Amino acid sequence: MEAISTDFGMDKALKALGVSAVNNGTSTGSNNFSKGEIIESFSPVDGELIGKVKATTREDYDKVMDAATKAFLTWRDVPAPQRGEIVRQFGNKLRELKEPLGKLVSYEMGKSLQEGYGEVQEMIDICDFAVGLSRQLNGQTIPSERPGHVMREQWHPIGVVGIISAFNFPVAVWAWNTALAWICGDVCVWKASEKAPLCSVACQNIIASILKENNLPEGISCIINGDYKVGEMMTTDARIPLVSATGSTRMGRIVGATVAQRFGKSLLELGGNNAIIITPTADLKVVVPGAVFGAVGTCGQRCTSTRRLIIHESVYDKVRDAIVGAYKQLTIGNPLDEKNHIGPLIDKDSVNTYLEAIEKAKAEGGNVLVEGGVLEGEGYESGCYVKPAIIEAENHFEIVQHETFAPILYLMKYSGEVENAIAKQNGVVQGLSSAIMTNEMKEAEKFLSYAGSDCGIANVNIGTSGAEIGGAFGGEKETGGGRESGSDAWKVYMRRQTNTINYSDELPLAQGIKFDL
């Protein structure tokens, strides 16, 4: 069988990325082909089979870990700026392959083509960030209380970093982790989502070519593929000191507990239940695009998707009507056609979850403003296309308290001061992204204060969705507390060491303790 051709040049894109009909879903640092079961990747765009991946077996996994642990001994000795040079080359290769990789992301996952390109751009951006950071992995000098002594703090590579990524960002989240881990001197083993395995094969092909050109071991970057059982190989493996996992809160509880039992570290990026507060002074020209894109972008399958609008009662009707009107202008269809705003959900299980959530909201007393439903007919043959829904609801509804990975937006009112809206926003167990729309400085500052938003991300006059590389990304509460990407997120990929150097002729003890012999 050949890789399947589409009207959008996917055959050419797959060829450029080295993705074939049947792909080895495991990188072992050798040419051995996996003997694992077949994972078939069907596109939610049209239901067609894109290609197949061999799942990772225990034997495969052990070969991967052997390759990775050996590669670490070589990679950690490479000076950090030279490691940055490899990441620079990787970023440049991504620039060359942005179009085919972006198309594969869009076709395999279902997000719009522009979002697919945007995801690859995120990979390029984190590479640029990491290259600069490779010359700034700074420790510090600390004053010592003892004469003739100096204290310092330095950072060392941690080892093998395990990465578990979700289907909704099938390449960018891996890059957030791996670009930083590489410049820190770590090697990476990546288990991609079994719902988008070909994206991982494509990325591995790209970095493997860079490593080969530079005469570096392929084990610096490895992939494994399969379901949760393959992930368990990683989370229970003491050879992996850090596991970075992106996914549901349910998954994070399992990963966090398992890794903690062996005293490993985990970086968790889990669920979000994100809200935008809309105050009386909010500018509708900002509110409408921010709220609508946040709610329907990636068909509501972002961890930062806007789930709730908390609107002041004095402007509620005006905002509600504007949002409902904007939804009438949305086009749903093949995401590789740039005229469409919204593509499909990832699979039919997600469609069922979406439908069940709407029914639960109705049962709890929700008032449907924009009807949802599954689209049928020409262009919707995959059965994964749904209509974005808007439902008036209360924050305490059980279904509102949960994250539904689908384009369902809940509208609710608040009265009085902005503190009342902040309390509603914070009144969920998740704590990822949040936003306020206001032209009142006092309201904005209250929202950003220690008594304001309890989320890891808090924005003013922009939506909840769409984060820049320069800032640390992550959330609090049941979102897991992890931080990826910018700022000082690099520190999680290293181990901290404190040094004390005595350059005197004496041996004074700390705290003035006397120990005379």
C-alpha cells in the first residue's frame, strides 16, 4: 500500500517528511524494525487511512532506553552552546518543512491549516529561544558566612527525559520539552498520542537527519508509540528521572503517583476550564474575536480553550447577542481549506462526549442559545464534524465544573464588583488559563493580584487561548502545576547542585561550631 493521496497534496507532504505506508513507530538507534502491533492512523478530516505505525513492544522499549542512556553519556559532554547549534539546525530544518509538517498536523489531528502551520511555528520559536538559552544556563554565587569560603550553585543535565504528549498539539508540546531538554544536555524519549502517531514519525525523521549529519548518536532523540501500556513502561522506569506528561487530569493523577513512588520528577500539564470575565467597560471589538476564537479554535480541543464567559449583568444582553451573531458567521468543514474556521473533532468518541455534555447541561437547567449537533452529508463523511454550541448555565452545574474537550461555551452572569466574577472564575478545580476584558485599571490589577485569578496564566484584554514562547506555560490546582516553554522553565530539565569551596588554610565549621582535636 502507498501513503494515501488527497486533493490537498498530502502525498507530497508525506513523502517530504519520510512518512510511508507502514512506519516504524520506535526509534532504537538502529535499523531494527518493530515487531509490535499495527496502529492505523485515520484522518478525522475525511475518515481516510493516512498510514500505519508499528507499536512499541517491551523488547523495542528496552532497545530505545539502551540507545538513550548511552547517548546521554556523549551528549552531556558536548558544550551547551554546541548543543544549541544542533537545535538551531533543527529549527532551520523545520522552516524548510513547515508546509508539509503543518499539513500533516492539520490532516492527522483535524485543526485548521493555519493552526497547523502555527503549531510548527511554535516549534521554530522554541528552537530560537533554546539556542539563545544555551549560552545562559547560569548558576549563581552565594556569600558564605565563613571566611575564605565561597558558595555557588550550578545546574547539571538530569539524564533521560520522558515525554508523553496529547493529540491536540501533536508536535509543538514535544518541541517545547525537547528543545529545552537538549540544550540542557538531556536526551529524550517521546511517546506521542496514538491518535496522531504519524506526526511523531515525521518529527523523528527530521531530527534524526540532523543528528546523522553531525555524527551524533540517534539516541539523543527517540520515539515510542502505543497506548497507555507503552506509557507505563516509561512512568515506572527508574532510568527516566523526569516524565513530562500532557493530557487529562485523570491521566495526570496516575502518572504523577506512579513517578512519585520511585522518587522521580513529573512535569504535568493537565486539564483546563478557562473563563473570560467581561466587565461593563469591555470593548466588544476585543471581546468577540477573543471569546469566539478561544471557544471554537481547534474545535474546542485546546487545554486553553475558553469554556466559560462570566459577563456583568449590565452588559450581558449586548455581549450575548454579539457572540451569538458571530457564531452564525462560522464555517465548518475540511480544515485544509482555509475558508473554513473549524475542522472536526479528533474521533467519534469525542463526538459522543460532546453530545453527552450538551444533554447534561440541558438536564441541569441550561438554556441552549446556539444548538449543537453532528453535521452530515457531503464533506462530513468522517462523522467527526460538530456545530459549536452556546449554553446559558450556572457555574455550579456539574457539567460546567468539568472540562469537555469540544466546542461548548457556557455563558453566565455576575453582578456587583469584579471580585464576584473572580470568585466564579476561580470556583472550579482546574487552574490553567484565564482572562478579563476591561478598560478599568483597578479591575485589571485586582484580577492580576494575589487575590485575583488563581490560574497559571492570567490575561488582560486578550483571550485564554494562544500563549507566546517567552513565558512559562502551565497551571495550578488540578492542571498539575507544571511549567514548560519560556522564562526559567529550563530548570526542571536539570538537577541543581550547591558547591562550597574553601580556599583558606583553616577549616571553620558552619554556624560557628567548634570541633577541636
